[in-house]
Amino acid sequence: MPFWAPDIGIDLGTENFSMYVRGRGIVISEPTLVVLDRENRRAVRAVGDEASFMLGRSPDRLTAVSPIKNGQVADFDIAELMLKYFIRKAIGVSYLGKPRIIVSVPCNLDDVNRKALTEAVRFAAGSRHVYLIEKPFAGAIGTGLPVYDPVGSLVVDIGAGTTDVAVISLGGLVVSQSIQVGGSKFDEAIIEYLRKECSILVGRQTAENIKKDLAAALPLEEPRSILVKGINQLNTSAGTVRFTSTQAYEAVRSACSAIVKAIRWVLERTPPELAADIMRGGIHLTGDGSRLFALDRYISESLGIPVLLARDPGDCCILGIGYLTENIQLVSPQNKGAGVPAGK
Ligand SMILES: Nc1ncnc2c1ncn2[C@@H]1O[C@H](COP(=O)(O)OP(=O)(O)O)[C@@H](O)[C@H]1O
Ligand SMILES: [Mg+2]
């Protein structure tokens, strides 16, 4: 039996869960989802990909929940069960020495929530060594920015539940802000628009598809439209409406402007030297939520600063966490650099 478990890095997204194992790379990339028995909530039926497959196909007795909301632990017991499942799946259980674990968190997570997350990971892994790393810091490493140099970088990580904005220099966050606006807000805005303006009710999956196919942060030069199927609110029968890209743009507009507002808030508090670096280097977008069409152009035009969308934005965070997992001395308590040892 091997003595020491390999160190683990986790990107704990509201929608997507990824795990990196030291020496092996990314080993898990599945939805942050658990299917449970309604009567006995500790009876987990499925986790991750399996849970997502069961969605909509399971009997009434079963319910699907995501234990992470806006980057925070929403349900402690289920979060622990989910983490335990994924850790076992990735490295098994036959180790005497427990792994050290790095986990991504939103910026400005308060002490109560930091503690809840740390405890859930500690219980799940049986390990005392848990380190929390802010998502934009991990995303910055993942997109190749020189986070340990005396140069300012501005990273905006747009996930499903939160948008995290941070100015990074010399291995730490200089100014940061986290808002509860992300990909899910775009979906909700589309549902709300269709309900109010078109009297049609659609589910989250339909709204997400509309967002990916049609929505944009700026009006399209050549407007398009699609047929949307849903439930007609007036006579509760199945109905279809034609939904245009202009309407989709109107639906997501205010969530996009909230993101720009958060970036502006951070820029206003950024020391001038670092602000000058950002004007030169641009704003870097990570997280899959930043793939909303024309969001990069909208942010750039609103702020007058170049914006660069990362390649594979959804993977930046776990790649950065992976780098830290391979170089764990960078986050260990002796090191004053990035990341605060959890529970301190
Ligand atoms: N092509 C796309 N256009 C717009 N949004 C997208 C696209 N692809 C994925 N998303 C959205 O990105 C969000 C998930 O991003 P992710 O970084 O994985 O979130 P988290 O880390 O919070 O789990 C979801 O809201 C999803 O709908
Ligand atoms: Mg993410």
C-alpha cells in the first residue's frame, strides 16, 4: 500500500467540478451535481456525469441538487458526500498519509463560508491540509500570466454563479470583487424575458441553449432568430414563439453591465502603476461564462481597455490549480505568497 496520497487540486465550480492529481493531470471534469433520495438525503444515488444523465429520467422519489451555490457550500453534508465520491474515484482510499488539497474559491468569501468549505473538504478527505485559492488567481496562472512578477494583471473569471474580478501582482490579490452574476444569471434573464414579453415558460436547459446559440452582449450586425418551444402562460398549452437575437441581447444586457460595473469598481481602486500595466496588458477573461458572444468586445468598448478571452476559458482555473498542486510549496503556510492557508 503506498504511504502518501498524491496532492489534489479542485476547481469547485457552481456548475462544473474539476480535479487535478499531482503527477497525473486533470482526472475529473464533471457537473457539480448529486442525485439523492428525497426521503433519506444521505442516500446518494449518483454524482457528476451519472447524476446529470439521470436528470429528468428519474422517478419522483429522487431529486438532483448542487451542493455548491455561487462558489459557497450550500449544503454541507451533500458537499462532503460529493467530495468524498470524487476523491475516491480519483485516487482511491488506500493511503496512510492523507493528501494536501488546494480548492478554488470566489474572492471575498467570508470567514464562515471559508471555514464551512474547509471543513467539508477536511471531512471528505480526512486531511488537515486544505488551502483555498481565489479563482482569478488560479485562472491567471492557467492563462499564462506572470502572477509572481511585479506586474499588474487584471483577471475576470465568469463562472456559472459568480464573476470574480481581481488585480494580481507579486503573487497576491491587490484589489478584488466578487458579484453573484454569471452564466446562470444570463439564463435566468432569458427565462424572465420570455415569460414577461412573450408569455412563454421555458426551462433552464432551453434558456442555456438560447444563450449559447443566440444571445450576445452587443446587438448583432445581422440579427437572427430561432423558434423557442415552451408552455404558453395564457392557456398552459405547448406553444412556440420566434425569439430574435435583439430580444436575447436585451434580456442579458443588464447582467453584462453589472459585470462591467464590477470591473470599473476594481479599476477605480487599483494603484496607478498597476493600472498602467493593465492598460498595456489588457483585461483577461476566464471561466466558461465569458464565452457569451461579444462579451469581450462589450467590456473593451465600455472601458476603453483591450480585452483578451483566454483559450479554453473553462479550463484556466483547474490548470492554474494544477500548477499550484505541482508546486505546492507556493501555497504552503511557510510561504507568504498566494493563497491563505484555510482555517487561519
Ligand atoms: N458558449 C457559451 N456561451 C455562453 N455561455 C457559456 C458557453 N459555454 C458555457 N457557458 C456557460 O458557462 C457557465 C459555466 O462556466 P464555468 O466556468 O464552468 O462555471 P463554474 O466554474 O461556476 O462551474 C454556464 O453558465 C454555461 O452556461
Ligand atoms: Mg469556473
